Amino acid sequence: MIINKDNWIEFVLGKHPDFSEAWRRHLAYWEGDSPGLCIDIAAFEHFFVEKLKEEDEASVAEILATVEILLTDGTQDIIDAAGTCFLESLLNESSWGRFDLKLVVGKLGPRSREICSAWDKFTGVQTDGLKEVEGQT
């Protein structure tokens, strides 16, 4: 299945029905209109951060696996949004001290690690734990 801007949310909700309430709140905030793919995918990233803070390890691993699928089976706009509005956003939140990304770096899929490494290189930042994981692959 190729994931595109028209079917990505059904795909995500099918894998993560517990995201439904957060998605409804997101849509309500935007009065039912989509603010765009990037902001919509960022809502999934915020949901992920909440699961991370709750120390819900199973959900954390499942969400990262879903992001990996978006990055490998998505159209270019899905890949761009998942990379920028999920992964880069996640790296930024970690660098601001909102959580320790080192706790999940080992759970990133290969494409996710590649994008995170490219972001580190672009920004001149070294995400804790990312380099060590890269050495293992």
C-alpha cells in the first residue's frame, strides 16, 4: 500500500486507534479544516511524546515502526512531512530538554536514523545516542 496525503490518517489510526481522541482534538482546534500535512503529522509527533513521557514502551516502539513505514511506503510529500514534522520536530524537542531522546534512539528504524543523522549534520548538533546506534548498523 502506498501511503499518501489522502490515506495516511486512516493508516495511522488503523495502527493506533488510541490516537483517535488526540486527532479529534487536533481537528477541533482547526475547526475541522486541515492546516496542512506537516501540522497534521506534527499532531502525531505530539501524541508520541506523550506516550514517551508516560513511559509506554510498547506504544513508543509501535509508533516509531509506523513512522518507518511512512518513510518507506509513503509518497514524497508523506516522506517529507514524516521526516520534517515528526522526526526533526522530535529531535528539536529533545534538544530543548523536554525528554531524553537517548531512550528511543535504539528503536528508530534505518530510514528514521538516516533522516535524524542528516538533520544532525545539517544543524551541527549531535543527538545523544544516535552516533552510537549508527555504529551498530
